[in-house]
Amino acid sequence: MAFLQTLGIETSCDDTSVAVVSDKGHVFAVTSAHQDLAHQPFGGIVPEIASRNHTLQLLPLLDQCLNRAQLNWTDIDSIAVTNRPGLLGSLLVGVMTAKSLSLAKGLPFIGVHHLEGHLMAPFLRDESHQPPEGFDYPFLALTVSGGHTQLCWVTGVGQYEILGRTRDDAAGEALDKFAKSLGLGFPGGPALDRMAQNGNPQAYSFPRSHFDQTGFDFSFSGLKAAGIRMLEKMSRDEIDLRLADLCASYQEAVVDCLIEKFERAVEAKNARNVVITGGVSANSRLRTRATDWCARHNLCLAVPPLRYCTDNAAMIAYAGNLRLNRGETSDQSLGPLARSPL
Ligand code: KG4
Ligand code: ZN
């Protein structure tokens, strides 16, 4: 039996999201609640606040999602839920909800790896978006978010060769910490991107980690520390005066590190299809440089729209659907895992 319509649930970090997606990747509806304001006073995600908000928001979002999709439970034939990796308390809310719904509605369900969701996001489609013409496996994917920075060669569902990952901080973490020190709030990546538009990327020199000349691993902790040290030596007035230049120069260092490894990995794999996904893929500088380079090399570049790049349940529903249609399911012994390699 083919599974045609899968309900997805994502609660691995601080975004609560529900979606219904078809076996062709068509997104009927996705409803999400973000918690940035709740965590902003703390300058980072507070796990207890995140899981508490998931418990408040998940079931109302589920109702809204089915309403928006104009579907009811009889149209849903399966459930997918992120069960790894992530914040344990946050994952628990999604996993317990999916297990309960599975029992109550008599539907099969499956636990999904969060990063597999990000990797399947380029196949999602809706009324206003389609994947680029001809985009298919195999593809090289750069996943960059607040928690992950990873280069992966994808030849099919479940066939992932991790070429490189960050040895310390994620690119988003390096951007957010610097933005926080500049007083741009949390998460400051988008504000830093906006400020950088009016700045000179060569105004300040920040270190690029070149420790890995032949491999594809990243490192952002040295850059992060250098950025914060530089700000400590500057007065508030000087920082305010040079804000745009600081943002542009720091952003350029992050993007240089990402693009260098990305281009080298594309060449090593002789990739024709490439993907950039995760929240940091919203960065305008990263997008421009990747788009230009891919156009020059005649590559098919898929950067999913932001609603499918940041954490969302549509990518989880689709990844789950693909696995369910290969005959895989989970059972009531499924639990959340804080850490789990892809
Ligand atoms: O994928 P995501 O929503 O959540 C996870 O971390 O899993 O990614 C959030 C990250 C944050 O670090 C945020 O600052 C960053 O994506 N981000 C950006 C931009 N928009 C979001 N970073 C740089 N430029 C942006 N325009
Ligand atoms: Zn994510």
C-alpha cells in the first residue's frame, strides 16, 4: 500500500511546526510557531522554555494545519515526527504527540532524523514554488543552520556520505554570537545580514580557518573568538560608527569558509546538482556568491525558499513519507535522541 498523505511534526529545537505533504513532495499546508521573542531576553535558546512552548502550541497548530489544507483525519494515512537529534525535552513533545495520534487514529508513524529532513527539503513544492528544472539525485548539499554545518553527498534516500562537518561551532552560532555582541539581539544572523549590505567586507580582517587544506571540515570557534575579542577592544561609539563594516567583514569571513569547502567538495564529487539549505542559507551574501559560482560552472543549484530552509515540518513529513513508502515504520518503543549521527 502506498502512503499518499503524511502528517509531519517538528519540535526538535525552538520551532513548533506541523505540515501535510504528499508522496510527490506537494505541501498541502504548513503551520509553524517561532519562539524568538521568548528566548531573546536570554540571548540564546532556553531548553525548558522551548519545550513548554511546544506543549502549548503543537495541538492548536495541528488543527490550523488541517483546516488550512482543507483536509480531515480520514485524508491522512501516516505520521512522521522528528525524533533525533535535538533538545531532549523539545523532541519529547513531538514524539509523544505522534505516538498518541498514531494509537488514537490507528495510523502508522515513523521517527525521522532532523538532518534527513533538511536534505529532502529541495524536493518540496507548492502553489508558488517548484524545485529547479531537472534537479535530482545525486546532489551535494551544504546544510548550514544555528546548530549544524555539514557537507553531504546524497545519492538517494538514506544514502548519505558526510564529506565534512564543523569541528566546533556551527556557522549560524558564529554569526549569532557576534551579532549579540554587537547588540543586534537574538538570533542576530538576519540583522547582521541587513547591516552588512551597507558595509565594506574588506574593512576589517578576520581569520579564516585553513587548518583543513585537503578535507571538508569546518571550524568557526577561532573566528567567533577573534570577533568578540575585537569588539572588546572597541568603544561602544566606535562600534556603532563602524557597525556596517564590522558586519560586512565578519559575514565575509563566515561566507568565505563555507564557500571554499563547498566549491572544493562540488569539484571533488564532480557534482551537477547542488543544494544549500538550513537557516543560514537565507544569508544574502552566501546566496549571491553560491548562485554566481554555480551559474559560471553550469550547475543546477537548489536553494529551497526560506519556509522550507529553516526548521519546518514539511521536510520531515516528506522524508518520513519516503521511508514509509520503502516499508519502514517505527513502533511505540520510539524515543527521542539528543545526539545521533546521520
Ligand atoms: O535552520 P534554523 O532555522 O534553525 C536551526 O538552527 O536549526 O537556522 C537558524 C539560524 C540562526 O543562526 C540564524 O541567525 C540564521 O539561521 N539565519 C541567518 C539569516 N537568517 C537566518 N544567518 C545569516 N543571514 C541570514 N539572513
Ligand atoms: Zn534544522
